[in-house]
Amino acid sequence: MRFLQHRTRKQSAFTMVEIALCLAIVGFALVVIMGVLPLGGQAQKKNRENTLSLIDGNYLLEAITHGARGYDDLGLYVDEILLYSDSNTSAGPQAVIQNNVSDGTYWGTREIVGLLTAPRFLLTSSNVWVPNYLNNNRILGNSLYTNMTCRLKMRSMSGSSSDKGNNEANRDFGMAYLVDVDVLPLQTNVLNMSQLDKDEALLEKMKVDRSLSQNVYQVSVTLSWPLRRSEKGGYSAGANSQVFRTLVSGSMTHSVLHADLPGLGARDVVFWYFNGNEFSVTNNTAFYDDLAK
């Protein structure tokens, strides 16, 4: 009678050392992955901000160059209109207009664009360019020969739907910009009436230069973010910015509105607009001399 003999086979398994090595490798991989995730999130955030600012910047540029015609919803995204007495914006705004629909204080697209389009220089009847201080003098009461700088604190027009409502809590989480606009004539020549002395050639050159300067402007729109409250009032922006530039052909028109400004009282506000359908003819335009009266 035969007995069946069973041979036992040796079965290998992971040792504690091998398990420890595997855990170390997996842990190292997780650390690397967790370190990459924030970088990916920052890259996605930066791409989103650049995309939103690109859309909003072009919208603002077109609204200005088209004289606010056909751009009716800009005022819904402007929270504050900051008015400075000169180009030194670090000193803080001299006046702040809270643009809020709910409490009845609301400036629409036409009023906002009218302030932003104010040219930095105006031409006198003797063909001399001088700083445009009209709004500085009329609104802020500062008669210095400096421009009144107008800046906007506005939310992104292309953000999520929660950022676009009137809920103040939601607005704090949405993307916001500090908007600066600069409008310059194409060229500023040095010819004036005292140089003519009946020189017909020089007279014709002055007419051409004047017509060109009155009908071509350089416009730049700068969006800066992120925003934080400044100690002296207003806002200061971080290192992120986008600049949009273009040339606008056409005449510059203006209108004067007697408005009751919060904190300032009743003032005469000069609004400026581009009109691409008309071109100024030499000596047939509103010179600085006429507006300053």
C-alpha cells in the first residue's frame, strides 16, 4: 500500500523592509503630485484672469472709441468712480462716486465714458497745446493747470453670474480691476500764430498739423489687479496689468451737464466723446479758449 507523499512548496511574500520601501515610494510620489497641484491651480487662475481682462479691456476700448454708443451695460459693473486732482494718484482721491443702483446713485455708460475720454491736452486758438484742467477746475474746484485723473474700480464683465449681482458679499469674491485711461492727440506741434509772420507755407503747414491733431488721438486703457484698499483712500493694484492701445480717427465732441455729485454738490461736468463720423475742420472746432470761459 503506497502512501502519497505531499511535498510542501515554499511560498514567497513581501518582507517588512520591502513594504516599507513601497510605502516610501508611494509617499514620495504623492508629495510630488501635491506639490504640482498648486502650480497647476495658479496657472489656471492666471490664464483665467488674462482671458477675462482681455475681453473686458477690449470692451472698454471699443466703448470709448465709439463714444459710448451701443455699450449700455458698462455702468452695471462700475462700483466706484475715483476722482483725483492731479496725476499723483498715490495721494488718494479727492472725491469718490459710489455707483450703486440700489440707493439711486447711478452713473451709466455715457457718463462714465464721458469722464474717461477727457483728453490730456487741449488746443488753443493760437495753436498751442495746454493741459486740460477744465474738469479739475469745475468738479474739484482746483484751478491748477493739471488734468483731473479719473479711475474706475470695476468688476469683470465676463465673470461668473454670481459676481454680477447686487449682493455685496458676492462682489468681494469676483475679479475686479483698477481702470486708467489716457487720451492724447497724435502729435503736439510747436507752431503758433507768432511764428507765421505772413509766411503762407508755414500757415498751410500749421493748418495741416492742427487738423491732424484734432482728428487723430491715441487711446490707452490699463487694467490693473488684484486690488486692495489704500491707506490714503481709494485702491492700489498689484503687479498684474494689461494695456490696450489704439488710434481713433474722428472729431472730439463735448457736452456740459449740471449734476449733483455725492459729497461735492452741484457741479458743471464736462463730458467728452469721440465721433468717428465727423472730422474737425481747421478753425471750426471748440478750442480751449472757448471752453475755459
